[in-house]
Amino acid sequence: QAGDSRFSKSFAVAVPTASRPVPRGPVRLPLYFAASSAERFADDGALQMTDQFFPTEDFTTATLFGEGPGARLLSGRAHRLARIWP
């Protein structure tokens, strides 16, 4: 559901995943959203993932979810980033 992907049959064919050791205790996972991308950084940047999407309307909400036993959101903060383009 990344938007219009007719430009390539190989775009958005699977949900991106990454393997990493299971940590003991909470995981810090900074998330950055822009008008057409989402970036995730785990383990202080040792693992980084970027997804691009093509929205058909303004991007105003995000939904987070976790899988597996004990997966839960302990806390979160949102900050508006300054624009870099005029």
C-alpha cells in the first residue's frame, strides 16, 4: 500500500525485514518520516532501513506495531523537523 507502483513490477513486492540479535531489555528505535519516506535506526544506527512510498494525500498519521511475546511500546516522543528546502 505504498501508493502507485505501476512504474515497476519489482517495487514493493515484499515487506522489508532485517535480522538482528534479540536484545535484552528495551530497544531504542528512532523513526523519521518525511513526505514520501520512512527511516528506522536500531542499535544506535548499526541497523538502518529506509522505505519510500508515494502517497495520494497528505501524510498525517503513522501506526506502530510489534510482534512477538513481550513486544510493546514503553514510551514515545514526536518532534517536528525543520524544513531544509525553501
